[in-house]
Amino acid sequence: MRLMLAPMEGVIDHTMRQLLTALGGVDRCVTEFVRVTDRLLPPRVFHRLCPELATGGTTACGVPVYLQLLGGQATVVADNAARAAELGAVGIDLNFGCPAKTVNRSNGGAILLREPQRVHDIAAAARAAVPAGIPVTVKTRLGYEDKALFLDIVAGIEASGVNELTVHARTKSQGYRPPVCWDAIAEARELVSLPIIANGDIWSVDDAFRCLAVTGCDSLMLGRGVLCRPDLPRLIAATAACGESAESLHWPDITLLLINFFETNLRHYDARNAGNPLKQWLVYLRGYFPQAGLLFEQIKRLRAPEDIRSILQQTLPPVAAKRCAA
């Protein structure tokens, strides 16, 4: 079984990828999407969203990072896929699932699911443009308004020659509202031999194994669930390997991750904005750790790094707080 880290736009950037992969259990990451419109992008755009290109295409702990492209013109997407490969991407992923209205209005993401032939053409062009040794994968939803075209979409993706398909088991119209439809992934697996990775509403170890059972897949992609429980991939992997879950992280462990995450963002982003990823993560964490909600209320209006750091250090266990102060 493999576990993939989802490409959540504006949430899972290279700093979050590094933190989560260091905790264990993640077999692959996918970047936030590189938006492709009508031209070949300069190398700096790829490096900005995927700084791992400079380190062999992996995070510091060796987890491969696929570079994701989003666009609606087959030739332009293919040209940029080729450039990403030239720059050192270890894999290329194509986004046909983004539900954002701004993206859909500009001919990208889930809007393309209305036209299965276009999905096929884009995927086929990208696969043809990228050297055979570099995987090209696709991420999609079940459809736009409904799932009437889903099996046509899947068949076209398989015919394009790509290596794998990840399916978020909702339509664009659903957004992230329940219910998730894992049964549709099972239907797709009966239709094609293309490896399929299941995605959607995997919040716990039990959810992971129920999803595997319903879909028949042997690989999962985790998104919001891993932000709420950052040790979720490690817990799932341990259960798959030996039938017993590993020890869970507790709030004192999370506080150490939070301050390390904040300091990492200070090194990579403008100081006045370095607290924003931290606040965003706390919103997810409070779904599992109530203490995160209290901490969010304390820092949500703070901008100065020293003020945020002071509050964070107050949450640390005593030994860790002394070490940070030193």
C-alpha cells in the first residue's frame, strides 16, 4: 500500500511537505498546481512552487515530489510538462479536479470534465512530451455537475497512456460536501487496468481501510485528514505493515511541530506573512486537537513574528520551552 500527500492549493507548500513527510508514512507528494495558460513558463515559476527540484526532486527525507500542472490547452500543457522534466521533476501530475471558480472560469481544473475528449487529449499530449522514464499521472473528480461522464473520462485517461490516476470521489458541484462516493472508484477499477489511487474523506485509520475495501484500490491520497492529524500516514502505514497502529502524536508533540513550522516559514517568507500558514494549519488541527482552536484565538490577529513566537513558546512543554529559549 502506498500513501500520497494531496496537492492542496495554498495549504500544502514545500514547508508543509517537509514537515509532514518527516513524520513518516508518506510515499509521494504532489505540488500545488503550476497554472498554465498560453505560453511556456520560465524555470523560476517551477522552482518557486517546487523548490525540491534543486534537491533531486525529493523532500529532505527522500520522499519524491511530483510537479502538478493545470491548464486547458494540450500543446501548452505538454510543452510545460517537458520543461518540468528538463528541470528535474521526478514525475508530472495533471490537475482535472480543482473546483475553484476562478480556475474553472479560465479554462482549467474541473471545468474540463464536461469534455472527456479534451481531458484525454491533454493527458496524451503531456505523456508524449515527457521522457518515458518519468511518470505522468492525473488527478480528477467524478465529474462536473454529476458523474454521468465519469467512466468516459476514466477510459479516455487510460487510453492517453498515463501511468496512474487519482480520483477524488466527489463531483465539482459537491465541492467538499458529503457524501463521498467511493463506490464510483470501484466501478472505474472494473472498467480499466490503469492503477487508481483513492482520495476523499479519509480522516482516520479506520476510514483508510474502509476506503481500500470499498474501492479495491491499494493506494490512497490524503489531504485534509493529514492536516488535522499529521501522523495519520504513519498510523495507516504501521497498521498495514503489522496490523497494529503506531503511537499517536499528542498535543505536546504538536506544539513542537507548530513552532518548528513557524520558524521554517520565517526563513522562507516575508516576516509579516510568516504567521499565516501557521494560523491556517491551526484551523485544520482544531478538528482533532481542541487546544489548537484556543491557540488560534490567541494569535489570529497577531502579525509581528516576536509576538507569535512568544505565544507559541508558552504552549511548549517545560523542557522544550527551555531548549527553545536557549
